[in-house]
Amino acid sequence: MTIWLSYVALGAFAGVLAGLLGVGGGLVIVPVLTFIFTAQHLPEAHILHLALGTSLASIMFTSVSSLRAHHRRGAVEWTVVRRISAGILVGTFAGSWVASQLSTRFLKGFFVVFLYYVAAQMLLNIKPKAQRQLPGLTAMSGVGGIIGGVSSLVGIGGGTMTVPFLVWCNVAIPRAIGTSSAVGFPIALAGAAGYLVNGWSADLPQYSLGFVYLPALAGISVASIMTAPLGAKLAHSLPIDLLKRFFALLLLVMGTKMLLSLF
């Protein structure tokens, strides 16, 4: 029961983050699932693979709930979503295959570096300046491939990369966040499919579907669907920059805890 409640609480927090900051919650879901799975004594060799696959599978549900809330507010650039999705799908699926070939230790180190990068970006309030317009279809597909590939390696919905890219391309921040929520769905779809397929033959615990752990997926998804609209509503009324700094401190704490577990 304690483990189940942990999944639900994690999903509720991730849902708010998805709507509030335009991220799929993976930056929190992956490290917390790693800690929970370790406490459950799941196979150590696959703990991070399971965390990544489960995180991306849960983001499928979170992103749908979040993007619907942003769409109702007219904050999703659907033209951007259509142009970037092909690259996103290919890059994410390919990235999940690469991740399945890597050790938990390497993936954990890569994730820690990414957490520190995102935390530093938020703490220092580094924002790209709007310097250009959105590129053509080919370039957008290439950008989507990069965003998808990195997202699959760290189990996120890509918001930490999609939002800055869109802002750089003269998309207003509220619309960049809303569009990022929509882009998170193809990332999550391709990533979850990739981790399911690539983990199918691995020696995994009961209730696993490839590298997706179903009990965690159920708890996180149910809670996140309920709380994502709340986050989207709060995004239009709260001081986002201040909230990002608090979130960055949380990322630093979790990243440091993961780093120490490597030694």
C-alpha cells in the first residue's frame, strides 16, 4: 500500500508540473522511480531502464490531459506539432534502442548530468533570445530527432528542450509551453513503444511489459491525469520564474542523491 501511494503521489506532482512548466514530469518521475524500485529490490541491472520506460509511458497520459487544457486556452501551435512530429517519433524510438544497450550505471550518470544542466539553466534564469523564425520542415524534423533522442535517454517529455527552442524561434512563452505539452505526446508514444519492444526479452519482474512497470504506470497515470489541468490553470497566474528556481533546487537534490548512489 505504501508503494502504491508513492506512485499516486508522484503522479499527482508530475501532472501539476506538466501543466505548469510544460514538462512531462520525467525529470521527477525517473529519479523517484529509481529510488522506489531500489527499495522494492527490482533487478538492479534494469532499474533505470524500467524507470525510463515507465516514465515515458506515463507521459502519454499526462501530455494528453495537459495539451487538452492548453488547447482550450488557444496555447498550442498545431502547425509546429505536425512539422516536428516525424523527427520526434524516429529520434525517440531510436534513442530507446540505444538506451536498452547501455548499462544502468551509464544511464544514471547521463541522467545526473542532464539534471544538473536543467537545474543550472533554471537557477540562472537562462532564456534564449528570440532571434529567428521557425525553420522549414526538414530542419524541424532534424530538431525533432535530436529532442526525441535525448528525451528517450532521460525519460522526459522534451519540454526542457522544446520550450527554449520555440522561444528562440519567436514563439511566445505561454504558447511555447502549450505546444511543448502537445509535442510530449509523440515523444512519450514512441519512447514507451521503444522501451516495451526492446525490453520484451529481458529478465524482468512480474507485471512488467518490456521496460514498462505496470503498477507504477497505473498509479502515476491516474493521478497525473487529474492534476495536469490544475497545473495548466496555474501557469497563467503564478510567478513561473520563481517556481522554476524552487524546482531547480529539487532537481539538484535528486541529482546529487543519484550521483552518490554510483559510488
